[in-house]
Amino acid sequence: MSYDVAKTDAEWREQLSPLEYAVLREAGTERAFVGKLTDTETEGVYRCKACDAELFRSETKFHSGCGWPSFYQSLPDTVEEREDNSHGMRRVEVLCKSCGSHLGHVFPDGYGTPTGDRYCINSVSLTLEDAEGNRVAG
């Protein structure tokens, strides 16, 4: 699939830290409970760390206890979902629709949320922009 934001591997490596690259471009996972955005309750917009596309709003974030930021809904037409059968599991991978970067996975276990979904997203894949325009990287 082609994406609106396309860069060479070298350009991604130059832009992203080694951990960001491993997660966003190689579908890695950061350790649970270490991300700066996991437990934040700051209101704002969560953006793709790689291309700055808006992905989630703080109103859809909830505390799932899984160790990564959790959302019950993405912004319309901002993420791509595809089957992921790696590591002996059946999951649904979540990617940024603008640049194809790996964000995390979505699970149908967001019980008590309006959608029943839990978008389990790597904190390092995100940047939070608060109401005043300040940004915090995950």
C-alpha cells in the first residue's frame, strides 16, 4: 500500500530514535508501564510520532491497566487495521493510515467502553498535543 507520507529507510532512521524506529517501522513493542503517555490524563490530541497525523483524542482514552495507552476509538479514517498472526497469536495490528507506521494492536476487550474496543498503542508511537499547543512525546 502507498502512503501519503513516504520516506526512505535512511530518512526514517535519521528522524526517529532507535526505539521509535524499532516500534514504528519494525512493528516492535516498548516495555509495558514505561511510556510517558500511559497514565496521563492531559486533554488533547494524540498524533503519530512519525508523521504528526492526528490519531486519537483524549476523550477516548481510558485506563485499561495493560501498561500502554488505551483508547476505545480512533479518529475517523486515521488508522489502518490488518490481521497479525505473529508470535503465535491472532491479533489486529493498528497502523497510521498516513505513513504506515506500526502503532500497536486493537482488542475486543474494552468492556465498559462505548465501542467495546481497546486500542493498545505504544506510547513511543505517539505525541500528545495539549489544548495550548504544547507537545509531549511518548
